[in-house]
Amino acid sequence: MADRQQLIADQDSILDDCTTKARQQAFYMKKALENGNLREALKCSSGMLAELRTSLLSPKNYYNLYMQVFDELTAMQVHIVQESKKKKRKMADLYESVQHAQHILPRLYLLITVGSVYIQTKETPAKEILKDLLEMVKAVQNPIRGLFLRYYLLKTMKDKLPDEGTEFEGEGGDVSDAIDFVLQNLSEMNRLWIRLGHSGIKDKSKREAERNELRVTVGENIVRLASLEGVKLPLYKSKVLPGILDIIKGSKDPLSQQYLMDCVIQAFPDEFHLNTLDLILDTCTTLHNTVDIKMIFITFMERLAQYASTPENEISEVNKQVNIFKLFKKYIDKLIEESSTNIDAKKMLELEVAFLKFSIKSYPMNTEYVDEILSSCVNIIELQKSTMDNDTLKHLVKLLSIPLETLSLAIFTMGNYPSLMKHLHSGMRKTVAMRIVIAVLKSQRKLEKMELVEKLFDFIEPLMEKGEDEGEAYEFEEAQTQVAKLVHLVSFKDPELYWKILNYMKNKYVEGGEKKMKYTIPSLVYGALQLTRIVEKNGIAINIEEIFAFCLEVIEAISSHFPESALRLYLQCALAINNLKTVSSELENTGYDIMAEALTVYEDELSETDSRKQAIALIASTLERLTFFSSQNYDTLASNAAKYASKMLKRPDQFRCITHCLHLFYGTGSKDGERIGEIFKRLMKIWVLCKNKLENWELMVILLNKYIYFYLQKPELVKVGEVNKLISDIEGMMEKLSEKPELENITVYFNATKNAIFNKKSKDQLQDIQAQV
């Protein structure tokens, strides 16, 4: 026994020894054929075939030896064909003589070889020889040897079957005889293939792996049946498919059932499947409980979905033959029901994912079918007794995400969508909600009904909930940014409805808490400001003051947590009032309150120097553009802005901020030349305290630009002597500044200013200003 195990282990040397002997005998066989000695050739071929009697080779190595012998036998078959054409020998005699070979296996291989030529001569009907050979090969019951012997029989007879339209039809039989031959061979080969899994090495997994390598030999029978010209739909339904399914059901072997079902699906035409779908699916539910039925269903769905998606096979035409969806649904539900006591949710949901993809591909806009699938998924989850693992949850996410790609807003009509979503944990609910938002935005379909908006926010509730665990910062920001964009999908077709939806969204956004409002409130404000223009233009019965009050309310909600955003939004509201054609006294008061709130946010909430500098620049530039204020209100706001500018801690910062405010006193809202002169004096005093540092000389260039600007506005505002002295002082510092590469920007700024002065001089302006290029 130990010696035998050692021999089995030494596969390479055994294979080499067998192939060497087979080549030797093949060589002598060919020599005998060349000499016309058929008797000697048969003897040598028998010796060659005797090597196939070994039981020491693994299935894979046995296949390699078989292929070599198969190739060599071709020479024998060719010679016998030539002999038959010369009429030197009756095939019946030769068919009889080869049966006297010493060993059963070589005898049967030779019998098949001669039998194939015997059929060609038509001395005896093909069906008789085929039946005889089928009976003869039953003598070999060793799994490997018997499997390959029958495989040789099938391959050799593939073009000798009495198929429709062949030369062997008629007296030789008909397609029914051909079908019987292949079905019987399939049954025997399948039986031997199953036995192969119970013999050989002890390791079951290795046995199964080796056995799996030989599955193609069995599947070749189904391929051969599918290639028969005489197998039309009626014959397929009445004989071929029932015969194959009987073999599959009778085998009781999971690997066999799995593989043969896959072969049936892949080998036969889609039209056949459509007309036998009920029978195939019913068979699937009766297979061994370890067969991966979901993979069979998935393969089947993919095949039919591909068929239905081609232009010439539109699903409406296909459904005239059979409702594919209803049949699949019937048998999938049957599987769920049968496994209800111990359901594997992960496998069943994987099947439902495939079914959903099939449904959406085959029935693109049928939301009813999608909802039915989701209903089955809810049932599966409720039957699941244990906690769902990550893979199961991922399948749930897929089931909820796939419809979004094509249906987008249509998912809101599905009652089972939120029911299924509830079974996800918080993180995954947010993932699905995020995908819903993205799908809705991608669709670009306008939100035109309050009911639709309400359903949308119900579905994306996980993104709106107030909570401490917001996940990764970048994910949180991305999610809330996308949620904010929903405002821009609301249709302006009915402004009054738009106003109602905006108020509804405000409540939802505010409920999310301050962190979320940083991202969502700005879009709400911009949406409201856009509404003010539409209301004024079309004379809609909506109070514009109410809209601005709405804006003030939502901005105030974020002012303490996100003061910079709040300040910018206040300024945008003020500009929106300025853009209106008519500004009532009430609106002017509202605008004053808005700017006052902006200044309050600056004073109370902003503490960082950089933020304050940017804020002063924004406030000054905005206030300068506002034309609807009375002079008193404008002066109050401008004076406060200038006061805040002068309170900057560092003198260079004071200088810059005050220069921003210069324009407030000689622009669209005011023409106070005296105030301009006072500010210039103050700037010069600040400069005297700053000039000792070289980097602060940029302030002088800034001041020079302001002098030039106001000189161009009204020469009386500026003393020319001060401007020329300023230019002279800066010129005197150029040498020192040029020695500092890091201060090159000051030199560039000054040179650009001088170029601008000379451009103006060329147009008869600034003639009193002295500057050299």
C-alpha cells in the first residue's frame, strides 16, 4: 500500500514513462500502416492504448496522456477510411476483428475508432452502431478510464450522428436517435464523474479540485446537444431539456448539479430559455441544498438581461412570450420561504442584488418591480435571526444604491425603500442618504412639489440628524455641501410654493445643528435673495421685507459659531437690497439693521487679526456700493467702520484698514472732502511711527496710490507738494529696498505706480505730479 502511495505521488516520472511507451508503440503502428500491415498496426495501437489502463496518474496527468494517444489514433482512423474507400475490406469484418484485442480498454477504443468509419460507409445504420457502442463501453466502470473512454466516443462520433440535414439521417436514424445517444452518454459520464469524487486521494478538497478539472468532458455532451441542427424549440421542450434535467435532479451531487445547470444556461439559445424558464427555475428549487442556486439564477438573469437589451429583442416583445420578472420573483420568493427557518441573508441578498440589476436593465422605469424586490429584501432581513455581518450590510447598501442610478426621484414612490434603509446602522444610512442626494442632483430634475421635497428629506434624514459623531471631517463637509445644493433644484415656476419650500428647508437645516448650518444656510440665503428679484419683477404677493427677515433669522443662527460666513451673508443681503429697483423706507431700515448686524459680528465675534483685516475690507467695499441709505444712516455706518479700522492693534494693520475706509467718505454715498484730508493726516502720523522698518515702506506706496486716486477725483482734495515729497522719499529708499530680495514686491509696486502716473500724464492728467521712470 505504501509503495502504491509513493507511485501515485511521483506523477512526473509515471507520466513520462507512460508517454514514452505510448510514443514507441505509436511509432511502430505508423510503420506498420506505411507497410500496409493493418494487423500489425492494430496490435501496436492496442499496445499504445494499453498505457491508458494505468490507475496511478492523477486526473490532470491522465488527461495529458489521453490527448497524446488521441492524436496518434487519428493516423489509424485515416488509414481505415482509406481502406474502406478501396473496398479491400468490409467494415463489419474489421469491426468484429478488433473485438478480439486482449484487454478490454484498448479493445473498446479500437472498436470506437473502427465504428466511426463503419458509420461513414453506411453499411449498417448509424443508430445501430451507436447503440452497440453505448452498450459496449459499459464494460469499463473505472471512473477515470470510463470517463475518458466515453469522452472519446463523443468526440469521435460528433460528426457521425444522424442529425437533421446530415448524410446519416434517414436509414441511419433521425435527430431523436442522436439525442438519445448523447443523453445516455451524458448520464453515464456524469455518474462516473460523481464517483471520481469518492475515490483516489483522501483529501476531499484536493479530490474535488481534481474532479473539477475534468468537468468539461461531461459538459461537452450538453454542448453537442445544443449544436444539433434538428433540435428545434418543440423538441427541446419535449425531450432534450426534460432529459437533461432528469439527469441533473437524479445525480444528487452538488458539484454536478451546479455545473450542468450552468452548461444548460450557457449552451442553449435565449429563445429556448424564454419558453422553458418556468421549468428550469422550478428545477433549481429542487437541487441539493448546498448547490449555490443564487449563482445559477444570477448567470441566468445576466444572460436574459443581455438578450432583452438588444434592439431586436425589446422587453415588451419578450414579455409577450413570458413575464420574466414574475417568474424569477416567484421562484426567488419560493427559495426564501423554503429557507425561512435558517435563512442565509447574505446569499439571498446577493441574489436579490442580481435580480434588481436584471430588473432595472430589462424594465428601466418600472418602479413597481423594484419595490417588489425591496419588499422581498425586507422579508429576508426580518427572517434573519442573527446580527448581520458587514458583507450582508454591503449588499443592503447596493440594493438601495442601484435604483438611484436610473430612477433618482422615482424612488420616493417606493414604500419599501425607507423600510429597508432602517435596517442599516447609522454610518451606512448616511452613505445611502448621500448617494440619494448625489443622484437627485445629478438628475437635474426640478423639485416642483412640496410632497416631493418632504419625501426627499425623509429619505435623507440620516444626513440631517443632529449628533456628535459626524465622521471624518472631509466626508461631513462633502455631505453637507451636497445637501445644501438641493436648494438650487427647487423650481421658481411657482414663487409662492418656492417660498413655502424654502421655509420647510430652513426648518430642516436648522434642526441639523450649528455644524451643519455652516454649509447649508448660505445656499438658503442665496435662494431667498434670488426670490426677491423674482418677486419684484413679477409683482408676486410675497412681502419682500419678510424674505429679508427670513435671511436675518437664519444668518443669526450661525453668527456666533461661524462669524466670517455670517458677515459675508449679511453683506450679500445688503447688496441684494441695493439691487432692487425700488427701496422703501422699511427696506432701508432693514438694510441698516443688516449692516449693523455685520458690524456687530465684526466687533463681538471676530478676534483674529487676519479675519478682522479681511472683514474691514469687505465691509468698506460693500458699504461704498450701497446707494439706498439716507445720508444720516450712511454716515453712521461709515463712521463706525472707520472707527473699527482705527482700532486695529498693530499700526501697519491700522494703516491698511483706514485706507480701505477712505473711499467711504468720497464716493457714491458721501462727498466729504474735509474728512478725506483728516484721514490723510492721520495716515501720515501712523506712517511716521512705522517708517523705521523697511518692509513698512509698502504703506507709503499704498498711500501714494490713494493720493493719486483722489487727486484724479478732485485735485483740491490733495496737496501736490505732499504727493511729490512722498514720491521723493520713496525714491530715496529704493537703493536700500533693492538690497533686500524679499522686499522686491515693494519695488515692483512702486514702479507700476510710476508707470500709471506717466500714462495719465500722456493724457494731460497729473501734470503737477513729479515722478521719474
